[in-house]
Amino acid sequence: MREQLTESDVKKIEEEIQHRKHVIRKEAIEAVKEARAQGDLSENFEYHAAKKYKNQNESRIRYLER
């Protein structure tokens, strides 16, 4: 059984979505670009970590938007 969301809950969710879209997404994309510039991607831990962070953020956005 799902609980009803209050106006406050909805506002917090909307704020988190906006923050993730406008702040975290930009940071994650920049981190991927910087890591990609380091060269060989197959053994580049920073690249894989940045991609994982970016994908987790996108997943959270999709989850919150439903």
C-alpha cells in the first residue's frame, strides 16, 4: 500500500530533480570528459567511476520522475 505524498514531499522531490538535472548532471558530464581525456579507457578507473556516477544520477532522476 502506497502512502500519500504531502505538498512538502512533492516540493522536496521536485527540488532534488532540478538539482540533479542542473547541477549534478553537469558535474558528472564534466568528470566523464576529464577522465576520457586521460587516454586509454579500458584501464582508466576515473573514467569508469565517472560513468558509474553519471549513470546513477540519471537512474535517480528517472526514479523520482515516475
